Amino acid sequence: MLTEREAQRLWQKLFRGQTITSLTLDEASTVIDDLPLDSPVRIRLSTELDELRRMQETSRE
């Protein structure tokens, strides 16, 4: 299990200055899965990940 602080650091590292690929999104999902279910950070990052996936799907069309 990750702490919220560790998860936020990993999240920033994944997306800062990087091209977002399906691998990046899978890694982000793993970060989220390592947080407790009731974590506010988990909820926020899950929402962000959903938005990023929608953006990636839209850009492919």
C-alpha cells in the first residue's frame, strides 16, 4: 500500500512532461489500486484518470 504522498509523487512523475500512452494510463491505474479504497486522493486520481482516458480516446478519433 502506498501513502497518499507517495501516490501523488508517482502520479506527478508519470505525467510531468511525458506523452500520455496506454502504458502510462495502466501505470497510473496501478498507483490508484495501491491506495486505500476510502482515500480522498484515490477518488481524485481516479477521476483524473477517467478524464485522461476520455481525452486520449477523443484524440484518436
